[in-house]
Amino acid sequence: MAQLPDNPDALYGDMIMEHYRSPRHRARLAAADVETEEFNPFCGDRVRLQLQLARPGSIAGVSAVAEGCSIIQASASLLADSVQGRTVEGAADLSQLFRDLMQGRPLPPIARAELGDLEALEIVRQYPVRIKCALLPWVALEEGLRRLR
Ligand code: ZN
């Protein structure tokens, strides 16, 4: 297992650091259909996710606000970018693909293409204690999607 870097900036790569420094979709939604929150007491990470649906069942609005390490903040921002405009089912499928990526399951090229920018988070696998940080926003997403069904 690799040492946790004190200054991870260089190691995590540009995509992650860019989303960490300039997170997307942080504005609170006034009319969210569902709001979920997840907390990891071990590292103090916290994420609050809101989803708003448009007809017919596509995710029209996403708000994701994360506090904690760079990985949870980048993952929340990338999640928000990635699920906006998807259907509830499509977002659930993407979430499963992201879990597969983080768990090191072999993914065909078409699945990697579907993940898009999220693939940048694969580097977190080199720092196993941070995998939970990357997944926490997705736990919040899955809970939200469950409530929307
Ligand atoms: Zn963390």
C-alpha cells in the first residue's frame, strides 16, 4: 500500500485537482425532490446531495456539497457533472460502473467511455483508505435514487 501523500496535488492528477479547487454544482436547489447526506466519522468527510427531476424522470438539477479531503470534494463535483441530464436508471447504472471501477473490476472500453471524466478517480485505488472518500458521494446518490423510485 502506498503512503498517503502529505501533499497529494501532484499525485492525484489535474482532473481531480481541478474539481477539488473549483467544485461544480454547489448551489443549493430550492425545489429538490430528494436530499441525502452521508458522513464518514473516520476522516470527517461529509457530503450533501440534492436531486431535482424533470419529466420524464430525468435528473434536471444536481447540487453536491462536500466537506473534507480533496478526494471527496472532487468525487462529489465529478458525480454532479456526470449525473446531470441522466435518467434515474441511467444514474443508477453509472453509479454501479463507478463502484466497479473503484473496486478494480475489469471494465470493457464501452464502460470506460461511459464513465468519462470519472475515470480520473481510478488513481485513488493506489491509496486504499481514500476509496471510501471517493465512494461516499455515490452512497448519497444511491440513497437518493432509491427514494425517487
Ligand atoms: Zn476523505
